[in-house]
Amino acid sequence: MARGHPDYLTWAGRSAGGETMTSYSFSGAIAGDSSGTIDLPIVAVGTEVVYQNITVSCNDDTAIHNVALIRLSDAWLFFSVNFVTGGIFDFPGQSFGAGTTVRLTITNYSAGALTFEGAVNYTTRAV
């Protein structure tokens, strides 16, 4: 690795130049064949948020489920992945400026209600 540059494969390296690394956790039941949503905190004035990772799990292996991150202002879907019982999903980092709200959507494609839990990880830094 080149000297003087952060190792972006580690959490410490990912937060280089950032002020804080946040792990926004969630847990909740979602009815069968339905979606549940959570609006993540609005990006504050004078800051930028870089979303980098999502972890999600449930205790069901009878169906494929979906997790997505969407910018609310224009419904731009910037991350979506299907999973069975869960996973840790890294992506290259998507930054958003002040006033932006991102929505986490989990779709339960099984016949019955399931509890999903996990965390969205992001860096907040001053701009």
C-alpha cells in the first residue's frame, strides 16, 4: 500500500477525513409480502454523509428478501440487493449533501411476518 494514504479496507481508513462514523441500527417486524421503511437522519447543513455499508438479517430461509437505499428527493435507488437470511453488503460509498434524506426499504417476500435487524454505516464530515 502507498504510504501516506488511508487503508480504505478498514473502518479507520474509511473514516479518514471524516468527523464521525455512525452505525444506525434497526430492528422490526414486516408482514409477509410487504415492505418496511425507515428514513435515516437528514444530512445537516455544512456536512456531507457518505453511506458505505449495510448489514441485515432475518431468521427465515424460505424466501428471497430485498434491502434498498433510496434518496427521497427524487426516488433515486443507489443500492439494492437480494438476500435470504442476511449479509454484510459493502459498496464503494455514496455521498450526499445537506438536506438529503435517505430511506432504507426492506421487502419481505415470505408468506408470514418476519423480524429484520441490522445496521447502516456511514461517515459524516464537514464540507
